[in-house]
Amino acid sequence: MAAASNAGQRAQQAYAATQIARRVALAREACPQEYESGKPRFIRFLGEAQVLLEPVRRPRRKLAIAPTANPQVVMLLPGFGAHPMRMRYLARQMEAAGHTAKRWGLGFNWGPTQQNFDAVEERLLQLHARHGRKVVLVGWSLGGLYAREIAKRQPHAVAKVVSMGSPFSGSPRANNVWRAYQFITGHSVDAPPVAAELRVKPPVETVALWSANDGVIAPRCAAGRPGERDRAVALRCTHMGFTYDPQVVTTLLAELETTRG
């Protein structure tokens, strides 16, 4: 019995080592320079550290939130590696205006799987049925890609899609995190485990928020091209700033105010 147990443990260790080796290989994958063209410079990436000052700045920040004349139901989808709590500040500003803000129904976003895509789709349908109206999907970074794809599956339940710093256009390697993404998820950015055509616009109103100050995602990839979204709105925030910057709050509230459906 002891010999069999030891053999089993060795087999498990060998399997784990194989998985780690495969993920390391994905992270170290050779990449032609043109595939990363346009990604933010390293100095921009360092600028993302501004998020560390947010706990100090937030108590001093005073935002004038006007009550809405067009209340919406909103589902917020977090970015890669982020927990829904990262979106809580945005949710509170929306709720202060009179909107209903809901989480995406999952915990940390560790990348797409068929299971979590199905769960988010079911969450959307539940909110649509519960509130008796279409839902606005607001997704940050990878969450914006989820929002676009879910809206293609269930357009009857979606009033609008707003992506924030989401790389739906151009090369999936024109950013500063694709190697970390491949290591953590265990799949290539070119071959997600869910069928998706990222550049194809959902059949609902689709708005892309992007920033030239983004230190993670190439601005052109987040802005997209005509036909890949209905409108692109330029802001001046960092990638992390999409979850708290006053410009973002103001822009999102304006988008909700003009949402039909």
C-alpha cells in the first residue's frame, strides 16, 4: 500500500511539474515585435502605481452626483485578476444617482472558461427577468470582453455595452500583461477556451472608453475601429483608474442617462 501511495504521489508531482512547465513556456513564448506594437511604454506601466494613493485621495474627493431621470440596471464585470470589490466604488456612484448596480455573480476574474461564461450569461438572464428590463453591461479590461461576447449571445437582455480599457481590437499581445495572462490561465491569448470574435460588435449600442494614459493596454486596441463599436470615448486616466477616476464616473453616468431600452 505504501509503495502504491508513493507511486501515486510521484505521478501527481510529475503532472504538476508538467503543468507548471507548460505555463512557463506560454509565458516565455517568442513574440514578433510587431505583435506588441503600440503597447504602453514602461514609464506608463509604472504610472499605474498611482492606484496606491487612491485610499488617501478618495476621502477628500467630492463628486456632485445628480439624481438620474433614467434609472438603469447595471451589471459590473471586473478585469483580469480583479475581484468584484474593485468595482464597488463605481457601483456606489451609480447607486447614488439612482441606478441599480449589480455584481457579475462570480469572484475573482482569472480568465475565461466555458463554465464562467455560462454563469455570467445566466446571471444576466436572471437580472433581466427579475427587474423586467434590459441590463447595461459595464466591463473593465477583460470584463469588457466578457460583456461584448455575452451581449452577442443574449442581445434581447442587454440595453448597452460599455467597455473600459478592454482590448477587443488589434493584436491581443499589444499590452503589458499577456505573458502573465498566459501563465495564469494556461492558454494562449490567441486561443481562449471560449468561442469569441472579439472585434465583432455586439448587436446593441456599444461604447468603448479608452485612455492614452493607459499603462497596460494599447490605447488603439481599447478604442477600436469604426464598425467594431458605435462610439469611442477618450479619457485621461490610468488603466486602474477606470475603476475610480472622476472622469470615468462622470462619463458612465452620462452613458446611463442616454441609454434607451
